[in-house]
Amino acid sequence: MNAANTTAPAPAGVPPEIARSWLLVSANRTEEFDQAQRSRADQIVLDLEDAIDPALKSTAREGVVSWLSNGGSGWVRINDRASDFWSDDVDQLKGLPGLRGVMLAKTEDAAHVTETFDRLGGTTPVLVLIESALGIEECVSIARARGAFRLAFGSGDYRRDTGTSAEDIAMAYPRSRLVVASRVGNLPGPIDGPTVSSSHPVLREQSAVAVALGLTGKLCLDVEQLPVINEVISPTQSDVTWARDFLDDFEARGRVIRDGSDLPRLGRAEKIDKLARAFGVVPLPSHNAR
């Protein structure tokens, strides 16, 4: 689903299960946290993992804890379960008022998710970042793990692990695996990896490919990417117009099913309408309104 300049400002607080844009902010840049929270990002993720030198992890974590304890709100990418930093990450983040959830780096086993979820108290959602060949092959069991909230694709690390190029055809398999695993695990659609290029046409094209494969969100590294990502992953105006016309007609005929195509179309229309309302997408003007 993509569009051109069709989305009004989305209502505040797009729910994380349908969030399109996930802005990663280095945890040692505390001066940027407030700005990120005010940005167009549907969700922000303070990054304690790859963005932080090991010698600075503790100091960065302290800054994140302080911000989340004093009015800030967001997700935190924590270090992977096998690292020396995971235990301190979960222990110090547990119960913080502004913690919306954690993104677990380099997940390769369902137990990594459940152990993180339990250690955080059993209520904090775990967004599972899958970044390796093993993680992709285990993603169905990972998606079924207790505590798993949504899957995300660490595309850069996956390419390094497998030697895969960034070409769409090469990346279609892991992305599709995450889409299928999310459906099997009854999770929301997965979140694609970031686009490193600063070119908006490239970002638009890569976002559209991800949407075509069934992914419903995207990580990003730059606030300037947010409007493009939000636009491309939102329903188009024409989609919304069709959906609302179908729903109006369906209600007018007493919700009577006429043939085998009605139920699939009803499901699609209801999904588009829900997303449009959440994202502030308005339908095309009616001919009758002229």
C-alpha cells in the first residue's frame, strides 16, 4: 500500500502492533531523545546494542533509565541473550514507567524471548530482532514463544552472516519467512530492516517492496525518512475510498453475504478502514460532494 501525499498527520500514539516507522536512536545521544519522541515516528527505539561501544554500555544504560523514569516513553533495543550485557539491561529496565517494550537483538532461539519476557516481569512485550541464518530458520518457533510481540528483520547483520546481497530477490526469502512465521505465531506483521541510502526514491522503492511481501513496518535511522515510510506503508486514498464504499454497501444490504468473494473483501475492507483511521488517511473526495 503506497500513496503520494495522501496522509494527514496521524493521531497521536499509533499502537505498536500496527506501527509503521520505528526510529532507532543511539542510547548515548540523550539530547536527542525528546526530539525523537516529538518526531513523526510511530515508535522510537533507544539503542543500547550495536550503536554503543562496550566500554560505554553502562553509562548509556544509565541515561536511558533516567529518561524513561522522568517522563520519557519508548522502546529499548537491548543486547542479545548470549552477551555479557543482557542481564544488566533487563534488570535495570524492569518496571520503568516509560518503557513500552524491548527489542531483543540477535535472537536465534525461542527461549531467548521467553527468558527476556519473564525476567522483565512477564508483562513487557518483546519485539524480536532476527539477524542471522539461524534466526531466520528458527523464526516460526520464535514467533510462537511466550512474550513475542512482533518480529523485526536485522537485514544488515543477516547479509553479513550469509553473504547475501541487498538485491530484492536475494532478500525476498528471509522477509517472506518472517511474514509466514508471524502469521503462524498469530503476531502482527513483521518490521523490515532499515534503508541506509539517503535517497528518498530508493527508500520509497524498498518500502514498497517490503509492503508487497507482507511486512507492515520498517526500522529507520533518520527522522527525514519518517514521512516516506509512513506514507508508503499506509493505505492509499483510493484503497480507503473503496473500503468505505464497500462497508457502506454491506451495511445497507443488511450485511447479507451474496457470494464467496464477499467475506474476503469484507476482511480486507475492515483492515484498510482500521489502518486508515489509525494513520489519519482520508478517502478521495466523493463525486457527490462536488
